[in-house]
Amino acid sequence: MRVVQITEDTVLESAREEALARIRDADDWPALALGLQLECAIWTEDQDFFGTGVATWTSANVERYLNS
């Protein structure tokens, strides 16, 4: 399994407007756009992602999950 994967800008661009409409901090739109495109949760401590409609995991939750 590859831990890091490069994503083409075109993948992000197709969800840019939707991500910008959902997120409070416009600088965070690429991470949200990727979460939307991949239909996956985002690992973050940034509360700007909360309430965007994409699941978020904090480090504490990830640690609990990995230790269970």
C-alpha cells in the first residue's frame, strides 16, 4: 500500500466550487475537494472542516481506532 499518492489538479478542480462553498477557510479547499471526490474522511484538527458534510477524524480518534 502506498502511503502518499499524488493527485492530479484536475481531480481537485472538478470539486473546487463545491468545496469553497462548504469551507470557512478558503485556503483549505483542496483537502475538502479531495475528500469530496474520494468520498473519504479527512484527518484534521482544523475545526473549519467540521460541518462541511465530510466526515473528519481527529488525531485522538485515529489513535483510539488504531489501538482497538
